[in-house]
Amino acid sequence: MVAVLYHLKKFFDIVPIFSHNQIKAKLEYRGALLIDSLFYILGYGTQFIILYLITDKFDAIGGWRQYEVLLLYSMTILTYTIACTLLRGPSSQLPEKIKEGHFDQSLIKPIHPLAYEIAASFSGYFLIHDILGIIFVSYSLYMLHVEMNLIKFIFLVCTILGGAMIQGGVLLLFAAVSFYILGENPLTYGFFIALRQLSESPVTIFPRIIQYLVTFIIPFAFICFYPSQYLLGKNDFLMFHPIVQFLPLPIGVIVLSVGCMVWSHGINRYQSSGN
């Protein structure tokens, strides 16, 4: 427990320093930062508009109306960008760092390697994405005329935190494969994005085996589908008990913990490939 608290203190001590330096570096090239930000805004915005146009052609998809489907997409994007704010660096950069031997530098720091990797790659740049995700979710809830009270607001916040933990935990879990194989790791991006897209649609439109997969194996259905049932007053859980709608946060804690443990275990198997 003492060791955990020590690493947490170190982590929060160095995060502001790294973040400040990275923001200063980004601001040195304001034009590139502006174009990069517009690229992501246009990218997510275009996806939102395309999904809007597609769902506008149908009365419902699997019993879910237009803005209900857009809410699923919005919550998936928001939780993904929150997860990336902290964990995009450690997951996407790990394969190359291991291949080139640069990960050795993280092992000699006076802090847990994962905590150092998170702090070193942390950037307020992703906050732009987070704000965009909040706008999408707020707009979808507004168009659905969801009456938010204190209980529903707390539930929504817990759901978003749980969804971010689920996505972050899976990112770490997939990235940890790089400790066991040398070279490119297809799980860190392509496979993850393919699975994440399953959570952007009503789970009920998929075969039962897929519903089991995204509920019990890689629990992406807890990111937005199940909790949205509560927010929207829907009841189409099919195979599962309605209690699943209240489980995003505890499931998120479990998935993130597993991701961290597998990542840490991978460090024990790590053998430097550097010169």
C-alpha cells in the first residue's frame, strides 16, 4: 500500500511538468496544432453527421431510434477520448519503444514504468476531443428530451468514467501483447477499433455470440448500450438481467485493473532489444 501511494504521489508530481512542457511544444507550432485540432473535429463531426443521415433513412435500428443510436455513438467517442487522454501514449507507442529498445529508459525511473509512461505522454491536447464528445452526448440527450435529475446525472458521470476505464483497460491489455512478441502489434489499433465499433450500435442487432462476446469477454456493451437502457427507459436486454445497466463503473474498475496487472506482468517478461 505504501509503495502504491508513493508511485501515485510521484505520478501527480510529474504530470503537470510533462503536460506543461508538451503544451508549450505544441504552441510553438500553432498552425499545425490548429490544423490537427480541426482535423479531429471534422473527423468526429463527419462521422456523427454520416450516422445521422444513415439513421434518418430508417424508423429504427433494432428498435432504437435515430438519436438513441447517436447517443450510443457519442458516449463511445467520449469515453474513448477520455481513455486516450491518459493511455493513448502507453498503448500506441509501446510496440515501437520495445522494438527500438527505448522502453529501457522507463525502467530506470524512480517510479513505476506504467505511471511514468502515462505521465510522459500525457497532454492536454486530448481535452479538445473530450469537449467534442461532451457536446455530442449533451446534444443527443437534449434531442431525446431526457429529463436529467441529480440521480441520472451521477449515473451518467459514473457510466462515462466506467466506459473510459473499460476502453483504457482494453487498450493496456492489447498493448501488453507487445511484451511477448517483437514487432508490430495489430491489437493496439486495428483490432481495438473494430471491437469498439460494436459498442456504437445497439447490441441487440448482433447474433447472440457477439452479445456474449461484448458482455462477458470484452465488455464493450457496458460502455453505453446497457446504461443507455436506464437513461432512455428502454427494456430490450434480451438474454441478460436489467441489473447490467448499473454495472459500467465496477466493470470498468475490473477491466482497468486487469489491464494494469497484465501490463505490469509483461514488464517482468521484457527483454531489451536495444543496442
